[in-house]
Amino acid sequence: MKTEDTEFAITPCQITYKGKELPLGKPLDAWIQLLGTYSRHTGRGYVWDSLGIAINDWEANHEYVKELYIFFVNL
């Protein structure tokens, strides 16, 4: 199986979603450009409910995404 054949692929060097590299360390705008508009803002992060993804950038003063969460129960 190739990593392009899965929704999420996690390697030591990157995380991809449907073959596209997730913009780790980039600002929220880069995530919106790749994934579309988020479903909701929780006050501490942004959630794409239909994708099962949440990111946190509030501790980084919104300059870059600091944390990524993948909720496999939603997939």
C-alpha cells in the first residue's frame, strides 16, 4: 500500500492527508488553504469535524500551528 492510498499517512518526516502534506509549523491560513474552512473554533483551536482534525495555535500567538489532533473515531 502506498501512502497516497490512505487518508492519513504518518512517517518520521511528515504527515499527509489524501496525499497532501499537512502544513505543520505553518499559520492557520495554510491549513485553511489545504483543508477548507474549519467547522468551529473552540477558543483554543480550530476543528474540521468532517475530517476528524483539530489544530492548536493559541500558545504560538497564531504565528504557527503548534499541535495537531487526529480523531480516528470520526473517520
